[in-house]
Amino acid sequence: MKVSIFGLGYVGSVSAACLARDGHDVLGVDLNPQKLALLRSGKAPIVEEGIQALTREAVESGRLQVTDDVTAAIGATELSFICVGTPSSANGSQDLSAVVRVSEAIGGALARKSAFHTVVLRSTVAPGTALELIKPALESASGKRSGVDFGLCFQPEFLREGSSIRDYDHPPFTLVGGDSPVSIEALRQLFGHLPCEFIATDIRTAEALKLVCNAFHALKITFANEVGRIAGALDIDSRQIMALVCRDTRLNISPAYMKPGFAFGGSCLPKDLRALMYLGRARDVDTPVLSSILPSNQIHIESVVERVLADKRRRIALLGLSFKPGTDDLRESPLVALAERLLGKGLRLSIYDADVSLSRLIGANKQYIEDAIPHLGELLAESAEATVKGADIVIVGHPLAAVWEAVYAHATSEQLVIDLAGNGDRARMPSNYWGVCW
Ligand SMILES: NC(=O)c1ccc[n+]([C@@H]2O[C@H](COP(=O)([O-])OP(=O)(O)OC[C@H]3O[C@@H](n4cnc5c(N)ncnc54)[C@H](O)[C@@H]3O)[C@@H](O)[C@H]2O)c1
């Protein structure tokens, strides 16, 4: 394919050299004359393993050329990548001025081109940028319609400096959000050979994913470092601990616990987290990330309380009480915490949990619930159906099929169903539906 690349920094230079290596004709565009001069002489403008040899071969073969003429670059190619910088502004938002300027320039060039063209944004941007900023810039400068006269895609770049050529060839997946099937197919032609899945999604999801991935990587590093500081203070080898953490691919390095839903709780997670934080505190080790986990969890519960209170109605059905389905363990259950908060606000609660029966509760579990909800017996209902029928608001806490069937069968259009379980079928919901974070 004939491809132009706008912005010849780390991402643009690596993409240019790799695409030329893969047999495509690449035209690089940058504002910086020094970068253009370096590339013209066969030298890469960045330091990166393998990039000098790859760039030299690409330039010598004639498959990589550079220009500062945007119109010529758009006219001579069928697809353009935007790889300009999106640095942080003082308030943490992204400075999108370079992305907008380059889009206006590309739009101006599109006005003078009759053939269909694909524009692919690869710079990291916040969700909404492509559709709310780039698309209008391209459309108003070109007088053409995105998705019809030209295609607009967002494709996050997953390369890391230092190993970028290897990362270019082995991404976790190729993710493309786009408004034109022709453009998505063009990207499949460029990247479909890579040893990974090619996933087409919507543009905003693709934009969000890159930010979320990088935030997760930063979180992982900080988690490991906080564990390291505590372990160091305890004279335990943190590298061995974290290596063992990673050996558990069932619960640790796995999709487990990675689904947005309701707050966590139970008899182990909060207790053991507090114990770990205490070990640090007792040795003057600050662990701000670990320390913010329980407050964040509480905010999650409060968001549901606020939603219920905003409704102004008083009769609440709570389906599920134990910290997860299939157990009657109520200790530190977030659903018990929610019930406590709602009762404290003077709301009328009816609770159904097939696994919780007062007569069967014993020991620490019984003591816990007697302290938290002293009159629980009066609030427990006989069936999910009875609970749903008498309520204004139905809160589903456990992802159980039997519970949902009762909701689908008996909820009415006046009721509000709040889904904390994460598996409600909106299409079968006769009532208003609100997912706790979706
Ligand atoms: N560096 C990485 O490892 C990496 C990885 C993934 C994603 N990203 C994202 O990719 C984007 C680019 O990152 P980078 O590190 O390559 O940036 P960079 O600052 O190294 O390069 C940006 C280039 O764009 C050029 N430029 C600016 N305005 C231009 C215009 N109007 N026309 C043509 N060229 C123009 C600049 O001269 C510069 O050469 C950023 O959004 C970044 O967040 C970077």
C-alpha cells in the first residue's frame, strides 16, 4: 500500500521503517527539517535498537521517503497515520494542538483529492477526541464527510521505547475503531499478518483502551514497588514475592477480578489488606496506592446509595446479602454495608438471599450481622418474587439466574432495577435499568 505518516517521532519513525520493510511505499511528513534531513540521508531521528539499519535499508530501497508537503503526501498515498505528540497540559489534560493542526492540514489536502482516503489516528488521545475534534477538523477543512468520502480510524499503538521494533511486530492485539469498513479492511491489509488477533471495535472504546492500559501498567509498577517497600522493611525478598505472585495465573495474573461490578468485601480481602498496610505503617512505610483501595471501595458503595436516594422512593428490594453467591458469609459483605446505609437513611428494605437464613447463622458470622443489622429477621423475605413485587427499587446484588428470572417476570415499568451483579439482560428488563458502572 501507499502510506503517509504524519509525525516522525518514536511512533512515526518505527512505523515508517517497519511498514517499508514489509513492502509498503511510505512517505513520512514532519515539521522538523532536521528530522527530514536525517531520514533523507538514511538515518533514523531516534535512538532505538535496530532502527538505524532498518531505516537505512528502507531509504536505500526507495520505499521510505520524506516530505514537508502535506498535499503531495495525501495525493500520493491512500492511507495516512497521524503520529504527532499529545503531551500533558498543566492540568493533566492532553495538549491536542498538534493533532488538530495536522488534521486541518490533512483536511485541506483531502479537499484537493477525489479518491477515497483513510486517516488513522495513532497518537494517544482521550475518548471522544477522534469524533468530536478530529472528524470536524477534517470535515470542515475538506468539505467532505467522514465515513463516506474518507474514512477515520483510531488504532492505539502499543510499542514501548527500547523494544519498539519487537513490539511493533508482536503487539498484544491490533485494535481498530473506525467509521468505514473500507478503512478497517485497509488496516487489516497492513497489520493482518501480525501474530495476534485483529479486533474491530468502536472508536471511543479504542481511544479509551490505550489510556486504561497505560494506567494499569503504572498501577502494576506502583503496586510492586509498594509491596517492595513493605517487604524491604520486613527484610523479605520482594523480588521473590512478586515472582511468586506472577506464578499464580489463576487468580493473580489472569482475568479474575478484572470485571467492573460492585464493591469487594468478605472475610478476607479487607482484613488482609488492612493487615498488610499496618505492616507498612508500623515501619513508617507510606503506601498511598494500597491505602486508597478501601476508600475507593467505599466510594463505590456510596455511588449506589446516592442513586437510590436520588430516586426519592422508599421501598427497596435487595436481592443478595452475603459477600458473594453460594455462601452465607456476611462478614464485611458490601451488600450488608449497602443495606446498613440504606436503613440508616430511613428506607424500607426487604432482603432475599437463598443462602442466608437467620436460623442457620452461627459463630462470628451471626455476631457480625447482629451488630450490623440488628433486626435482620424482620427484613428477610421468603422469595425473590415477593421481594420484587413489593418494591419501588430492586437492587440485584448476586448474578444468579433464578434471581434475574424473578426480576424479568415480576418487575414493572414503574420500578427501577439497579444491577450490581453485572449480568442483567437489558432487553428483558420491563423496568428502568441502571448498571452500577456501565
Ligand atoms: N513513544 C512511545 O513509546 C509511544 C507509544 C505508544 C503511543 N505513543 C503516542 O504516540 C504519539 C506520538 O508519540 P511520540 O513519542 O512518537 O512523539 P514525538 O514527540 O517523539 O514525535 C512527534 C513528532 O510529530 C511531529 N509533528 C508535530 N506536529 C506536526 C505536524 N503538524 N505535522 C507533521 N509532524 C508534526 C514533531 O515534529 C515530532 O517529530 C503520542 O500521542 C504518544 O502518546 C507513544
